Amino acid sequence: METKNAEANVSAIANFIKNIVNEDLKSGKVSQVVTRFPPEPNGYLHIGHAKAICTNFEIADDFNGLTNLRFDDTNPVKEDVEYVESIKQDVEWLGFKWDGLFFASDYFEEMYSRALVLIRKGLAYVDDQSADEIRETRGTLTQGGTNSPYRERTIEENLSLFERMRGGEFKDGERVLRAKIDMSSPNINLRDPVIYRILHAHHHNTGDKWCIYPMYTYAHPLEDSIEGVTHSLCSSEFEDQRPFYDWVIRECEMPNISRQYEFARISLKNTVTSKRKLKQLVDEQVVDGWDDPRMPTISGLRRRGLTAESIRNFVRELGVSKGGGGSVVDTAMLDHFVREDLKLKALRTMGVLNPLKVIITNYPEDGVEMLEAENNSENPEMGNRMIPFSREIYIEQDDFMENPPAKYFRLFPGNEVRLKNAYFIKCNDFIKDADGNVVELHCTYDVETKSGSGFTGRKVKGTIHWVDAKSAVPAEFRLYEPLILDDEEGEEEASFLDKVNPNSMQIVHGFVEDNMKGANPHDKFQFFRHGYFNVDPKYTTPDHLVFNLIVSLKSSFVV
């Protein structure tokens, strides 16, 4: 990865929004910066939203401004209180506090009155065409559309019909209200877009008060203006909507002029960030809910064990670039920031994921001693701990081979290794089961080789980890790979589900040190040679520890 060039590009463009804000303040165009994070409560937030959250809150913070959390709840069919609460939790967990908490539905009456303004100005009309007919007459990217046969209705007729739409006289889809702009515009978003539709659906916030609901593209600029948002920051797919955004504010005669600015969104390799696809994974039980640790949702990343700091640092490193769809970022970059954040915070301990019993035949049968170990070699302030050691221990199955290849420095018949924080042991014999699997090793230890004793009589090339069999705590380990293999946004659902990785989660059962007995949900540890793990908050009980692999120790990302 060519990080120097990448960093140079980021540093050159990362502050383009800050530069705009700074100039607006200097020129007096704005006196106080107001931004907003405006999620639709129709699903859980994902890693892509983290960039929008950080950008909006941090831009405002940099200029002592305000940031609102506003729910764009204009589609009651797809929205739910569950999503509202999860979004609030995610924003707070990422470390941000909103100055105002609002809902688009707070402004439904105002939006309705502004639609009446458009109708009275001859800039909106009620259309009786079906959704399919409107779509067919809208034109293409290269060819203009065709005027609706209802486009020239009188202002009085439109006012009456729109009032009757609100009154509930018509069925869903029977009529819509459209902005009257230009059906020949090269920008398809200006070809008389629909701004109100009929939906006889219960709303989580307004109940059954309304049966007509504003379209998002009409509601959003009104919400910004009502709240006095000065810089409406959004991802680049909304760039083509900006002319309509400006038209709505201007023609609805809004008192506050909000302006929209677009930045490139995050796209992660092997990662789906389509809410529709994520919901499909949940609905079809491909995953264990929205917070499944394999999901790119913020709640899933939190359950897996990522820290808020690592996500914020990742977003900052990407910078805020202009336009386009944004480049695809390797997940190794996010993993890097997770490791960087945890390396000085996580207690380093030992866990055996695929245990193989070892009997140290020359160790006293009832003997137990306590060995001292560092909790984190890179952070001495975390102190030391005492580890029990006795005649029987567990090691990893792949730390022994009966017939090893060249340069295999772990245990094999006749070879000697160091047990981390303990002694040298030598393999003398092994036992197999009826299927030919090695199930037990017989070894001897050298009492003079105790770790920390200063022994220099000889050296060994291999060091392996272990846990004491008598005191070890049984544990479940969940190991993860990417959930989706080479997904391309926009593919058909069948193709998308075909790319679900059948090996995205592997569950194994092993043991951890006895100091894990008091581990709590979300406690994080580095298991020697395996990686960073998080105590799963969903399935862990006092009698059953479940650890989620956050990230392995190996990194291919270079900064």
C-alpha cells in the first residue's frame, strides 16, 4: 500500500469543508455553525454512517458550533422505535453529544403549509398517474420526460385535492403531489419530483394523525432551514439532488438559507453498507441480528469489540474528500487502528483455543506454584499477575507435530521449547486415540530454566503458550472472517446472498487462564499469538465465557 502518496492526498483535501466554514464565518455569511446528523430510522447505523457522524459533530466542535441529531422519519412503513433508540445509543457510544434532538415528524404541519405555498405559486400540482406511469414519463438520463396530463390543473383544484388527500379521501398511491419544475431538465431530479404521497400507515411518532407523508428529498431541506442548519453535510450520492434542495428552500420561501456540501463516503472491501441488504441478512437469519459481530453495523462492531476511539481515528485518517463515490478501503486499515488503540489497553493473557493435554511427568503430582507474568509488556503501568502452574497443562494442538517439516520450532518428539512465563519442556512421548489423533503428550521440564531466573545455559527457538489444566476456565471462542466475499453494491439479491461466506464464523471451545473468571461483557484481552478478543455481551453468562475475535495480531497495513 502506497501510504505516503495516500497521506499526501488526504492532507491536501481533508479540510475542504473546514475551509468553507472558516470563510463563511470570516465573511459574516454565518455567525454560528450549525450542522446535523439526519439518519432515517429504518435500520441500524453502519460504518459508513460513522464518517457522517464524525464529520458533522467534529466540524461543529472545531468552530464552537452546534450539532443536531434529527431523525428523518418520513416513511412510517419502514421505520421503528427500535431503530431510533439504537441510533441514539450508537452516536453516544462513538463519543458525541447532540445539542438538539429532533424528528422530521415534528415539522409535518410546517411542511404541509409550505406545500400550500408552492401550490398557490403554481409550483406544485396533484397528479393522478400511477407510480409506474410517472416513472415511464420521467424520461432517461439522456432524454427529457413528458408532461403529466394533470400538470395544468388550476391552483384552486390542486388546493382542494391536496386538502382531500390529507383528509383521507383517497387510497394509497391514488394521487401524489409533485413539484412543478421542468420535465425537460438535464437533471432528472428536477423533472417534477414527487413531494407528497398517500400512506395510510401508523407513524411511530405521530400515530394516525397523518395519511400523507412528505418525500425525503422535499422534507430534508425544509428541516435544515427550520433548524437553522448552516452547513448541510452529506455523502456524494446526494450531489445531483443539490439543485432541488436549493429550489425547495427558495420556492418554499424559507427564512433560513441552508447550503448542502457533499463528501465521499466510506466503502470497505468485502463489506455491505446497504441498509436494504443488511436488513435482508437479518430477516433471513443469515446473521444473529443487527448486532451480529460479523455485521458492519456500529452495534455489531461494538459487540465484536472494536472501540469508539479506533473507529474515530480510522475516519480521521481517511479524511473528508470531495465528491465521487470514494475509493474502496481495505479492512486492514480499520484493523490497524483497532490494534493501535488496544495495544496499550488490553491485558495480555493466554488462551488455548484447540487444547491438547500435556503431562509433565517429572513435576510433583500435587505440586502447584505461582509464576509471575506481565500484564502488558508495552504498558508497565498495568502491572503483573500470578499464574498457577502444575503437572498438567493444555497447549494448542498445532503446537505439536509428530513429523514436523523443516524450521518447525515447536514441540515434536525429542524437541524442547519454552513455555511462556514458565519453564523449558521436552517432548518424550505421546498418546493417540483409536482414530490416530494425538490426544496427550508426555514431557519433562527443567527446573533450572524458570522464566525470569536468568538461566543462560542453553537456548530454544520456540516459545509456546499454555494454561494450567487444574485451574483453567472453559471458554467459547468465536473466530470471524469477512461475511461477504467480493460484494458489489447494486447486484441482485440472489447474487448477493450467493456471496455470503460460509466460513464467516467458526466456534471453537478451549480454556483461558483462571484470572478470566471475573471477566465482564466488553472486557478486552490480547491472547498470546491469537489476537485481541472481546467478552461477548449477548451470550456470556457467569458460567459460560464467550470471546469474540476482534482482530488478529498480524497486520498487512502500513502507515
